[in-house]
Amino acid sequence: MRETILLVSLGERFDAARARDLAGRLTDGLAGVAVSAFAALEAEDTYVYVSGGKALPEIRARLAELAPGAHVRLLHRTLDLPGASAGQDAPWHYIVETDVLPEADADLNAWYDQEHLPGLASVPGTVRAQRYECRDESPRYLACYDLQTQETFGSPPWLAVRASDWSSRVRPSFRNTRRTMFRKIL
């Protein structure tokens, strides 16, 4: 469960062919490496997730050569939940990245783990919900949702989960928050 991955922000929008080329060059000759890529809808960015355990230092070195302007973050997975639509295709990927006021840290983590992430995972159209922590830089927390349709986000069941009293108490403590919808390209 506590997998460590690299999250690479490329700072520009890639198409599927370009993402496949980068993934091939990153993983060439390395066993057990998985790469997925998502292009932001409203920003000039592509996020690439790389898992590979012991190969991550080699991949990080390759990234420095292949994508010198990329921002690479080491993420530690803290929660991974199958969604109500687990097993279905998930071409949409929604991410919330945030810091939180220090005095609200425990409340935020309890809210995400006990109410928010399980609630959004249970929404029809959610394929998977995950949380990560970035221990070395900001934003510290990242929650991501793989979605069957873009309409899942903002659907009445989705909005009902977001409308809880606990959500209203926690959200004002968010800082440095980025919310981004992505389309899967690899």
C-alpha cells in the first residue's frame, strides 16, 4: 500500500505519441517500471506517474536528460481505494493538490481517510481514488480520482459528498491548492 512513485510535471501539454516516446525512453532496459500520463485540460501541463521501486533513481537520472525542465516529485501513497466503477475504463483523472495549516493537519488527514476519499470513491463513475504525500516540498498532499466520465465530477452524488459539515470545517485550512482535470493519454 505504501508505494513510492515519481510524479513528473512536464510543464507543457503532450499528445499520446510524445508520451509513449518519453515512456519508452524512460523505461528502456528496466524491468517492473510502469508509466501513465495525463494531459491537463485547461493548463499547459502533462503529469507523468512512474512506479518502479528500485529503478526510480535511474529513472530520475534519465528524466534529467530527457526532460530537463520537468518538475519531479517523490510521492508516498497513503491510501488507495477501488471506486464504485472499479474495473471500468478511466479516461479522466482529477487531482487536488494542497497544503494545510499546521493546526489542521490531523483533521485534514482524518477527513480524507475516513470520509472524503471513501465517499468520492463510492460515487458511480469513480474507478479509483488515491492519496499521496510529498514529504519534501509543497504542496504536501495530493488526492487523485480516476473517472469513467468527466461528468462524474460535479454529479449530484459527487457534490453531496463534498457538502458535508466536516468538509466545510476542513476546506478553509487549505493553502496553495491546485485542482486540475486531466485526460489520460498513456
